[in-house]
Amino acid sequence: MKLKRLWGFLVAFALMLAVGVPHASAAGGSTPGYKPKLHYVYAGSFLYKQNAYNRAAALKKQGYDAFVKVAYVNGKKFYRVQVGVFYSPKNTNKYVKKLKKKGFDGVFVVKKQGYIPPKKQ
């Protein structure tokens, strides 16, 4: 009986090697369906679209990768200027401090579950 179990394990292991099963960390976690918590950093939220684009332009001028996203809060439309997304709260806090030190007010973080897609090459 032990020999059959061992044989079954070896066959399954050989199939995994042959087919190529990705490591759990490559799939974003070890638990199926797991989505890590992301920290989205915004450098302002505006009722007027032009104000958001002005803020994004100022950030881009200083080398930040800023862009405008629309968000609805209690039925109101806001234009948010996103400047970063992080897995680590530590990195998020460093980035927020850096933005505030550069003089950008209204910086805030929104936490959501999801993935950061890999950059296209």
C-alpha cells in the first residue's frame, strides 16, 4: 500500500514538472482566490476636471507618473489624481511623506484588494 502511494506521488510530481506549474507567489499568493490588499496613493480629489489635470501636470513636471481617474462618492463625481499603487504599507507611507514634503496637499490612500499588473515591455 505504501508503495502505491509513493508511486502515485512520484507520478504526480513528474507531471507537475513536465507541465510546469507556476510557483504560488507568481499567482499572487498561496491560497486560490487570494487577492492582496493594494494601497492606491492619490494626490488630490477634485470636483472640477481641469483642477485634477492641472495637479497631474504639476506632478508629471516633477517626475511622478500621475494620471486622473474618476470616482463616485455618495453619488458625486470626483476626479482623483493617482500617483502610485503599492502592496506594502511601509512603502506607501514613505511615498505619501515624500509627496507632502514636496508641497502636495490633499494626499490620501485608498486600500482595495487586487493585483498590480506586470509592466508591458
